[in-house]
Amino acid sequence: MGSGAGLRGWAERRPVLFPWLLLSLLCPVLSEPIRYTIPEEMPEGSVVGNLAKDLGLSVRELPTRKLRVGSEKPYFTVSAERGELLVSSRLDREQMCGKKPVCALEFEAVAENPLNFYHVSVEIEDINDHTPKFLQSSFELQISESTLPGTRFILEVAEDGDIGLNSLQNYKLSLSPSFSLINKEKQDGSKYPELKLEKPLDREQQSYHRLVLTALDGGDPPLSGTTELRIQVTDANDNPPVFSQDIYRVSLPENVPPGTSVLQVSATDLDEGANSEITYSFYRTGQVFRLNSKSGEITTLRTLDFEEIKEYSIVVEGRDGGGLAAQCTVEINIQDENDNIPEITFHSLVEMILENAVPGMLIALIKIHDQDSGENGEVNCRLEDEVPFQIISLSKSSYKLVTARALDREQIPQYNVTITATDKGKPPLSSSTTITVHIGDVNDNAPVFQQSAYLVHVPENNTPGASIAQVSASDPDLGPNGHVSYSIVASDLETQALSSYVSVNPQSGVVFAQRAFDHEQLRTFQLTLQARDQGSPALSANVSLRVLVTDRNDNPPRVLYPALGPDGSALFDTVPRAAQPGYLVTKVVAVDADSGHNAWLSYHVLQASEPGLFSLGLRTGEVRTARALGERDAVRQRLLVAVRDGGQPPLSATATLLLVFADSPQEVLPDLSDRLTPSDPQAELQFYLVLALALISVLFLLAVILAVALRLRRSSSSTTWSCFKPGLCTETGPVVPPIYSEGTLPYSYNLCVAQAGKTEFNFLKCKEQLSSGQDILCGDSSGALFPLCNSNESTSHPETLTQAPPNTDWRFSQAQRPGTSGSQNGDETGTWPNNQFDTEMLQAMILASASEAADGSSTLGGGAGTMGLSARYGPQFTLQHVPDYRQNVYIPGSNATLTNAAGKRDGKAPAGGNGNKKKSGKKEKK
């Protein structure tokens, strides 16, 4: 029923373009968007405008700038040849914008090299392409014949999709003497028709009226739509229903749940009975609201959406039982609620950037859309968490994500960037989208060693080819930038010999020894290792590796005292029978060629004839009596002492001590040839019993002969000191071994058997100093046991023959104790020197002195205060540098200690047992 003249007019003429550009000036940065205005329904391919020219781009730049449209819906495209903005799809204004007074399509134009964004707005003008339409081709209206003239009835409205002048403008009614048409306008500007009764109706004359209602728009030419109005005249009813309001207006928020009460209409009828009962109904059936026919309450059928329909206009009819009806209009205004979260989309997303990217580098173009209106549709965009990026606004709904500061892949290899868009509604709604930005690696990190310097201890005699150390460097870069290789770049060894000492695995950093190291030849050396990555350019780092060749416990202790006799038998020591507990019997002296704890010696008793009779110092090696000699204790005692070093496993040596309890040498001499032998197994007991009986018999005979000889000599002697004459002693041969070897220090002493039957030891001063190879026997060839050195000198200096009483408080002074076997602090633990090199120097000097004493090449008194060290180490090594080992040589039956040749050390005379001082020269303490 509508007219298509308007559409045909557009189809017959060529499409007309009305572009207009609102730009104040063309400048490098466009502050205002480029605007075009075109009519709707333009054919595809129609030219909207020359976008390239409006942007200031020449045709030659188009291939490189790649001008394009960045829009979600492809309404437009850009010609690659001429840069013109073309229509690419159907433009239906009513479909795109509905009833909006202004329909503008906004999008971004993107140009590359360099990357720029331009805001473009195309306004779509309405054309008269929609005819007004009624929902029904005909509708009925019942009017009572008693209706008074002037009564008005609201008729059905027509719909027109166009806006402005092209929308529905007025209604026309076919000619009728009884009715006229009045055009009314709502607040929103829309038109609706009202039917007015001009004169009374008479049902009996005409019970049915047929009229044509025409709706016209304002287009050129105008379009129209018609519907048939069928009016039925009913029987008289005095009073029609009357609504309390002609127009009900209410505002309703969107998204209210179904069943929500909107409002309640109310009508009254003055009639009685059935004519006063009013029934409510919608004049036109709807799908959104429900009307209670009895109460007039309007409720929602479904959820309302402001984005779909913003306003509803409903006609409610109230009819009484007599057929009279009244109508009212209900206008429901839908209020926008913040029920749509912002939508985030990305364009031109870069998934990976290098860690050396400069700040401001583009990562992604962001577009945000919110379907709500007003403040509910205004959106703010931000970044969550602390990330080295920032968002820059390009337009109301466009943003770009760029780098904000320098990046470091080694610290953070990738970023999960969360972008949150929040609108300004109450309460605000927000949405978040997370993208992953990977950081590409560049070679910006040099290798780093795990330690600033390496120190390695390698035992000597190591296996060639074994690994001695491993250096490790880390490079946080990836791929070849982080692949590390190792090499030796410097060393304090000779360059030619370096490869014969050590090598390094370039892949693992393991350092290998190419030969066995010797602690005595090479104690330490230093290497400089380099770690280099495979980047371009390569980065490197150096580290020092110091190798210390440590000593191994490969030398057992060496016992200096007690030494073995020429025949390999152990020597003896005498102990007074009246020795009290704590009496110093002797001292075991030993040295170890190793260094450090490998040379820290300890002394242990392995076997004793009488356990508990003697005690042995753990660190000093001093043998002391633990208790007094008992009546049942044997006179002859044997101690087997083990000397262990502190190595792992420890090495040891043993020394045998033969101790004889006797108050005078007379009791000792008959037993000198009788050596205590260790206990043997039970199987050999008989053999040793026979041997013991034979030895006892021989000793008895010797004792008788010696006693007779001594008695005869005593009776023939006129003076007490005549025993010192030459030839007085019998030529029985030396029983005491004449030479102390293997480290025993030579010292001469004479034994004189006086007439009173007592034996005395006298220290005699010889004129000539004994050499290392000389017997302690004097020049008498008779071989007497105790000859005089010079009888004349003895008589001329009788004061030298007087004997001092024994010293019961005989001790070693602190300065006389050796470093390895005697404690420097006077305790049993014997703290070892803290400095390893001082310890090794001390041990070297001890070994040198011990070797000289053993091989007989020199004596401890060979040089004044040198212990024979000056010949080997030079004059600077005197007795003030090393301990005096003569204090370790114990003279049986005496409480005195040996001194150096001058009788002094370091300018001090050695202390005697009773605090008296020995004097050199003529006066010597006896």
C-alpha cells in the first residue's frame, strides 16, 4: 500500500556524493578527525572521498605507506591506486543507527612507514527509502451510539524507519460526515492519529462504518501507507469508562527481572451492574509486557535492554460490560544501566620484541567499545601490575601500547600484560585482557664465575690425568650468547711447560693434572682461566685459580733417642730404687719428615713388663715413674713405645726402653750384658727358661770375680782417688758401647769405684773436644772401662772431682724442649705451630741435625752453637733458631742436662736441678 516512487527516483539517477572535509589546516599531526557525509544505500564501489589527498599523501607514496582502514566492520576500503575511500558494503542507516538523529561511522585509517593513525568519521544521511507501515491491514473500533459528539479515539499508529523529514509526518482519513481525524504529537516528536466523533451515531441507521486511514512521510516525493478502519456502532451505554489519566508516564531501569511491576492503570464507570465492570486490555498485543485484565497492572514479560529499545508507547483500553470503552496511553522510558562491560580488541600486535628496544616502541593498537551510553559508555584504559610498558590514548576509543623503559630478558623473559578497561558507570564495570609479550635475547651479559677466585688443594703424588678442580661460569643469555667455553690464558708457570702441568676442558671447565705433582719441588702455582661466550661480539671474564700441592703422610716417624747399639740391641737406663712418683726416667725423641699434622707426634705404650709402673707423656715422650718401686716388682723393666704421627692413616715407629732399678753402677755392671727380652709365646717358654738359667750363672760368676778383684785393689790403694791411675781398672773390655750412633749425642763420663764401696759418676773436663767418630774412651789402649783423661790435671784441679748431690727436682726447661716431641707450652697436648711454613722450616732443620748426628759427619758440638747446621744452611742458622736436642739425651743416674760447648745458649746458663747454675771453665758444677 506504500509508494515506491522515492526508491525509483534514487535508482534512476546516478549516485550523488556529498563529501565535506572539516579540517582547519593540514599539519603533521591531525588534531581533528577527517569527516565525510554521504547518503545511505550508495552502491558498492562508490567514492566517498580522496582520503590520501585529504591526508596529504601523494599517489607515489601509497605503495610504501600501505594506507588502509582499521575498522571492525568492512563498510569502507581504500583504493591502492588512487587512495580513494570507497564503499565496500551496503549502507543501511536504519539498520546501523536506528532512530538516532545523527548516524556517523567512525574508524581509524592506518598508514605505515612510519606508522600513523588517522581518525575518520563518515556521516550517513537518511534517504526516503522506507514507506510508513501499519502493523495490521485493518482494525476494528466499537463505538456506542450514545457517544457524544467530540469524543476522541486513539487510532493505531504507523511505523516509518526513516528519520527527520523522511519520517512519518501526518495521517489522513477518508471523507466521512460522522468522523474527522486529528494529528497529535508526542514529546519525542512522533505523530499519532485520533478519531473525533463529529455527530451522534444511530446504530439503527448505520451499524458499520468503513474508513481508510493513510500515513504520509515528508519525503520528496512522499511515501505513504494505508490501513482500513472498521467502526461498529453498538447499543447505547450511558457512561463510558474514564481513565484517571490520559497519558501514563513511567521510567523503568533496564535489566529488571521478568514479572516486575511497571505501573497500574485505573478507569471508573458511573454505570451500575455489568456496565460498570471494566476489563483492561492492550489495544495492540505486545511481547514485552503483560496486562492484568482485572486490576490494570502492567508487568514485564522479559528482560528489557536499553541498547535495543529505549522507549515503549502502549495503548491500554478499558471496556465496561455494556461495551463502552476508553483508552489511555502508557509511555515507558527505559533507563540505561551499566550492564555492558567494555570490549577490548587488539590490532597490529607484536608478539616479541628485543630486549634492547628503545622506549616508545609500538607493541599493539588497542580499541575499546562499550555499548552503554553516557557515562556508562565512557571508558578508561590502564595496565595492571608493574610492567615496563605504557598506554597512550589516540582517540576516545583507541589506544596504543608502547615500551616505557629499558628491558632485560635475563631478569624477565616474558611479560603477561593485563590491560583493564573500566567505564564510569555506578558501579563501574571493567574487563581485562592479557597478552603475552616475549622478550628477545641479545648478547648483553658477560659470563660470571661462581667464585671470585678459586683455591684448590692437590695432594702430592696425584694420578696424572685426574681432575683437580672445576671452574664454572654462568651466562644468562640464550643460545650461542649463553654458551660458555673455558681456556687457560695466563700462568706463573713457564709457557712451554704449562701444557705439561695442567689442561682445562673447554666445555665443562674441569681442570686436569697432566703429571704427578711433588710437594718438595712445586708447592703452589697460579692459573688465569677465561670463560667466553659465543655471542657476536663475544664477551668474556677471567678468574684466578691457585693450586696448592699438599703434603701426604708418606714418611713414618724416626726415633732419635733411644738409639740402638752397634749390634742392634737396645741400650738401658737406670732408675734409682727410691725414685718417687713423677720421677723423670728418660725421654723418647722422634722426628717426622712430613709437615703439618702429618708430623704431629704422639707417644703410646704398647707393652710394659709392669703396667702402671711408668707413665708416658702423650706429646712430650717423657717417661716418668707412676708409683714407687714395690718389693714384688722386677728390677729390670722393658717398655715398648710406639710413636705415631697425625696423618690419615697414621704411620708409626717403635722404640724399646730397657730400664733397670739400681742405686749404684755396681748393681748395674754385672747385668750389662743381660738384656731383657720380650715375652715369647708359650711354645718357646722352655727355651727361654734354659737361657735365663745360663745367664744367671754367668752373671753370678762375673759378680764374684769382680768383687774379689775390687777387694784386692782397694786393699792395695793408699788413697781414695788412686782408682783413677792408669792401669787400675781391669782390662775386661768395654761393656758399655763406646760409640753412640744413629742420633745418640756423644758425651763422656767416668765411673770410679771408691774404697768406701760406693760408685760415683764424675764429669771430667777433657782438653780435647771429641769428634764424631771418636770413642768416649780416652787414649789408654788398655781398653779400661773408666780411664782418666789426664791424671796430672786431675790432681792439679781437685775441685773438679767433687760430686754434687743428686737433684731430685730434675726438669727440662721450656727453651730446651724440641718443637716436635716436646710441648712448647709445658702441657701434654703440645700445640702445633699455626703457620705451616714455619713448621716445615723447623722440621727441615730438625731432620738435618738428626741426619748429621746419625751419619757421624758432625756433632752437636761441632760448631759453637750451630748443631752442625751452619755448614748446610749457612751461618745465619744457629742454635737460636732451632731447639737444642741435647736435652733429650738422658745420662743414666744423673739429674743433669747437657749444654752446648760454651756452656751457654742465647746468653743464659742452663738451669740445674736445684736452681744452681753451671759455670764454664775451671769451675763446673759436679
